[in-house]
Amino acid sequence: MSDPLVGIEAIREAAARLRGVAVRTPLVVFSAGPPRILLKAESLQPTGAFKIRGAYNAIAQLTATERRRGVVTHSSGNHAQGVARAARLLGTSAVVVMPSDAPSVKRARVEADGAEVVTVGVESGAREVMAQRLVEERGLVLVPPYDHDRIIAGQGTCGLEIAEDVQDLALVLVPIGGGGLASGVAAAVKALRPGARVMGVEPELAADAAESLREDRIVRWDGALTARTIADGARTQAIGRRPFEHLSRLLDGVITVTEAEIAAAVRLAAEESRLVVEPSGALSIAAVRFRAHELDLAALDGVVVAVVSGGNVDPAQYRELLTSPVPN
């Protein structure tokens, strides 16, 4: 029998801890509709992504003894930045295991917050192994990027804000990497707006969560496959155990989008909503723009919210993405 899912009270408690640390991000108009489509701009968080929510919520609940030991995590970038910032604010040290292909802008910001960076290969499995090794060798406390209830509750504050700010909520679209954000958002939205649908979005080239939910078991993809997508935050090889338990029970489905659609969505975010968005953050935008029929948007009576998970993108890559053709 699985553990109880993260509840709305745990999410509200996380919101109280995050007051003054994470931003209550705005809902920016993407389309006047119908249906009206709003973007939840997590790209405007202090670290440029939603990950500060879960990282701070987790580290804030460590004991004084645990904080003295220091923390370690593994991440391609956004969770790394969240942990580095949270550790600095809470007075502990941080070690972050990052892949060699992590965007340089993300690595630079992790180091700017005082964290030590350990670099490994591109597969997410290699990061997990190294992080566990550092736990054993140095006595550090692991802060998982997604597979922990405190992380899920922290990320759930994004969904809490959406549910509180949109009375006539019909659909929420949320990117899936390891599944922590989608789990938290679904938990909050289903508790407060049970009539709304919550859909996950993944790249076609890294659709392990979609396959896992179809198969009713966690399916692990080879790192060489997930590394193909430009959405680096969605290159995780498998969703976590706790996210799987949440998504299996709370999510209404998963939409997959192509690389061309992701690239075009980055451009559209700038043109339609004046937002700088990284490819992983553009997944939900790609879904609302290019999967409208699949989502049956025309039949919706209410507001659609697409979660933009982050905006940490290398300038050179961003300039290239802004010229991406928009598929018909």
C-alpha cells in the first residue's frame, strides 16, 4: 500500500515558509480566447524557475544538525540553482552534481550562490550515483530534485496560486521532467478546483512519464534517448516513485510535443507574452498552441493556464530559438 499523497495542508504550510523567498508569479495573457489562455510565469522567480519552491521548502525543514552537515543534490540546472540559493539563505553549504552539457548560464548561477559544482556525464543516472556517493563519503544530506514529499509540497504552491487566482479554471498544463512540479500542481488544483483538468506535457523525445502512466509502472528511458531533446529540464530518464504515485491518481493525461513545436513555443512566448522562456518551460505553451484539437480547447468553458516552468536559457541558444519557424 502506497503512502498518502501530499495534501493541501502540506502545500499551504510550504506557502507560508516560502513567503518572502519565492515570488507569487503573475498570470500573463497568451491568448484572449476563447478559451482565455494564461501563462503562469515561473520564469520570473528569483532563480529563474519554479525549483526554488521545493528546494527551500525541503531545506527549511532540516534540523540544525543536518544543516551543519551541508546538502547535496543532482540537477541539470534549475533545481541546482534552487538548492544553491536556498542553502545560502538558510546558512548551509551545498554541493551540486551537474551534467557536462548543462547550460553554462545555469552552472554560473549555481556557483554565484556559493555552491560547489561536481560535473559528471550527461545521463541523469550518473548524477544520481555521484550524489549518493557524496552522501556516503562526506555525510551530506540529499535534497532530491523531485522524488520527495517536501519537494512536491513546495512545487505545489505554484498550483495553489493558480487555484486561488483563477475562479473559472478549466485546464492546467504543466511540464513533466522528474514529475515533482506536475505532482504538486495536480495535488493543489484537484483539492481546490476539482472540476479542472490537469495535463502533463513532455517532449516526444523524452516521453518516459507518458509511457510509465500507460504501462502503470515506472519506465526508465536510456539517457542517450532523453539527451536528444532541447528541453534539458525534461531529460530525466524516469519519473520518481512518489511523483508516479501522485500522477497515476491525479493527472488527467500527458501530451507530447515535437522539438520544432518546443522551439516555436519559445519564440511565441516572447512575441505573444513578452516572456523569456527556456525550452523546458515552453512545453506547456507548445501544447496549447499545437495540440488544441487533442486537448479539445474549443469545448472548454473556462480559463486555461499553462505553467511556464523556467526561463534560464543560454543567450546564444535563445537568439537561435527566436528565429524558429512556427509549424502550421
